[in-house]
Amino acid sequence: MPLTLQQRLHEAEEAYHRLQIGESAAEVRDSNGESVRYTQANQARLRAYIADLKVQIAAEAAGTAATTGPLNPMFG
């Protein structure tokens, strides 16, 4: 059974916490149900995934469809 957005967010936040307290790696399941391994080196990707899940949850709560795609950070 696929995880809900809220369940995926909880799992991702737990993984981020584990990285922050010094664990070498953490795994979460993505929207496709595949396991993704995050490490200290790619924790920024995990933060971006958490942010994307929060946007999707907010859009769901507002009754609008969130468009998802690649995250393109803007600097400057």
C-alpha cells in the first residue's frame, strides 16, 4: 500500500533528523515507493524533498493540485 503524503513527510523528517544526529545514512521511500538512501553528502536533496512534500500537503489541504517536477533552486 502506498504511503500518504503525510506518512512520507514523517519518514523524510525522521531520516533528516537521523542525519543531523550523526548517523551515516538514512533511507526513505519516494513517491514511486522506491527506497532512496541519503547521506551527509546529499542531505540538501533530502531537505528539498521535505519542502516539496510540504507544498504538496498544503496544496492538498487547500483543495488544489500541486504541480511537481524537478526542483530548480534560484540563487542570487
